[in-house]
Amino acid sequence: MLNNFNISMLSLRTRIFLSMIVVIVVSSVLLASISILQFKSEARDYHQERLERKETAIKEHINYVLSTTTYPLTPKNLDLIFKDKIHELSQIHNIEINVYSLDGHLLKSSKESFSIDKMAPPIPKYILKLVRSSIDKRFVDIKTVDGVKNRSSYSQIKDDKFKPLGVLNLPYVEDDSFYQKELNSFLIRLGQVYSFMLIVAFALAYFLATYITKSLKTIADKMSETNIEQKNEKIVLDANSREINLLIRSYNEMVDKLEKSALKLAQSEREEAWREMAKQVAHEIKNPLTPMRLTVQSFQRKFDPTTPDVKQKLNEYSETLIQQIDIMSAVASAFSNFASMPAQQNETLNVVEVVELALDIFNEDYIVFESQYPSIISSMDRSQLIRVITNLVKNAIQAIPENQEEKAIKVVVKREHNQVIILVQDNGVGIAEQTVPKIFEPKFTTKTSGMGLGLGIIKNIIENYNGTITFDTQLGKGTTFKVTLPIIQL
């Protein structure tokens, strides 16, 4: 759950980064696109207005020439009228000038004579038609040649009575070098500005994401530490976000409810455990009481002080009662040991040495001890470790039938990674399949006497040290108990 929460926070931080970057990139692309369109629009308007201004000025100049010429104002005389004037006009206005007849044939051009085709192409008929049909008797033909836009203006030349004499053509090549230079300069400045903004955005996104996720990280850490088996601390944090404050308040309320539930659960579990234990103790105590009652009743019926063997019979009755009383005492002792586990006195100890010491109390010569290392250090209660070993070895001894010829119990201590492994192997009868799930239950036993609390106590001790206990068994071949405990890195 914590990993998922950390991933979510990482995802949130990434989304903040990406959002700010996307905003900057999109805004820069939009601004650059708008700027390019604006520059192109301004260039188009500039060339269109410039051509119109030149055309207006040339027409005024042409009208002046027509008003001062000595030639009659007829279409046939246009080449004579502009024979010398057309070059002068071209130089003054710095533009190429062509004069066509009304049917579209070239009459006069400001180009040098050697650069004019002998058979210059006429004006296309559709252009002449558009010129004649337009209100202002004018048409601008726009073509793109080799990526360069060419404008060509066509308008009628009229006499003082507004009678058409010919067609004036002004070819105009759009020179966008100035605007292109300005656009490139602008885009470079824009890139520099947005590069700086991108760096600022990275820093801002980092601090913003850290600020937003800081409170969430605190909550996540607290949630990871929450456990029903311990007292959980509330979150004391005043976040600037209303939503996060609501989350903190909800968590603190959950802690209160969890604590109440834990108390109720613990109380319920204790009551249930004691009820079960009381039933088991009552059952175990009733077992010796029955033979004791029968023995006393038999003694009452058959006792005759005059019989010669009265002392022998009295001793037999006494021994029977003492034996049953010892059984009841053993039951009480086992129950006492399980109910009141001694306080842990943790110490740094050599597990190999303690296990070997625990085996010294056994006289069976078929018990073998092995260890990979002379020393494996762990931290735990020495007496409880001895208790674990003695219980497991005692169970192993009892699991081997007395009439079995070859008896073998092997106790192995080894190290795997950061854990110490204790193995107790026997070649006894094994554990039946139906009893395997119940083997660690406190009240379960396969023996004819005792309460069966040994393995329950062992499991409790081992789990208190964050260890585990498992077993493998085969009917008729034996059982291996495996205890795993953490070790100390020296």
C-alpha cells in the first residue's frame, strides 16, 4: 500500500512537471505561430500597399506624359508616346514598366532591348477580361515561382476623356528578406526567453511538487506505521490545503476508532482464549480425578485392617493417588507456564554455543549436533532460546517409538543470508496429514498425557523475535522442524 502511495506521489510530481512544461511549450508554439502569421500578414499588406502606391504614382506620371505629348492620343501611338519616357519612368519609380495594346500585345517595355523576347507572350485573355469587367479596371495576378511570390498589376491607360488606350503592366517581385530577418531575430529572442522560463518552470515545479507532496508523505509514513497491535500516533500537522487537512482529520478519527476496536478485540480474544484454556484445564484435571475417585471407592469397599497384606494394599492405593496428583500438578504447571510467559531479557549471544549447551541435558547418544560456523550472533533471551531447543528435542525423542532399533536426532545450526537457521530432525513416526494444520494450536496434542502447550509456546517465543517456525514431515520417516531467527551483523 505504501509503495502504491509513493508511486502516486511520484506520479503527481511528474504530472506537475509535465503540466508546466506542456503549458510553456504550447504557449511558446502558439506565440511563435501567431508571430509568424502576423509577420506574413504584415509583409503581404506591405507589398500590396507598396505596389498600389507605385501604380498610383506611375499612372499620375503617365497622365502627365499623355497631357503633354504632341502625338495624337490613339492606341497606335502609345509606343511612340512612351518610346523614351518609359525608361525615365522606370528609373524614377525603380520598377519594371510594360505597356500593352488593348488586345494584350506588348508595345513598349522598360527592359533593355536585348533582354526582351522577339515574340513576347501576350497578356492572357482571362486577365484582359478581368481587367475590363472590374470596377476600377484593374487586376493583380499573383503567382509563386521557385518559392518567390510575384505580383503583376494590370490596369487600363485612358485618355483625358477616359477612353481606353492600352494596358499598363507593373511586374513586382516580393522581397521578404527584411521581414524574414526580423522574424528570425524575433524567434531567436523568443526561444531565449522561453528557455529561461523553462528552467524557472523546472525549479518552480520541483518546489511546488515538494510543497504539495510533503504533507502527503507525512501521512503516508504514518499510515505505513499503523498497526492494530500497537498504539498508533495521530498526525499533528496543519497543512495549507483544506483537502489535506480533511484527510489528516479522517486519519486521526480512524486512529481513535482503531484503538477502541483493538481494545475490544484484545479483550474478546483474551476472554475467548481463557475460556478455551479453562475448558482444556478442566478436561485435563477431570482425567486423573476419575481414577482417584474409583481408587478411593474401591479402598472404602475392600479395606479390611485384619488382612495380612494391609500395608501392601495401602501402599498401592497411596501410589495410585500420588501418581494422579502428580499428573494434576503437571497440568497446573504447564498451564502456568503458558499463561505467564517470563519477561524477555534480551542479550547478544552466540546461537551455536547456546544450542549446544541446551543439548547437554539429554543423555540419548543418538542426538547429533552440527554447525556450519563456530559463532553466529543474535540478540534474544538465552533462557527462551534454550526452552525452544529443549522442547523441540524432547518432542523429537517422544516421536521415536521405544522399540525402534535405529534412532536418530540431528540438530543443525547454519546461516543463510541475514538469518540463523536451526533444524531439528528425527526419524520417528512423522505427523499424520489430518493433524498437520493443528500442530501449533495451544490445546492440541497427540500424546496420551499433558496439555500439548509446548509447540504453542515455542511458536509464540519465535514470533516475538520476528522469526518463523515451519516443519516438513513424512509418515514413517520422520519430521524436521525449521526455526528461522534474525542475526546481528557485526
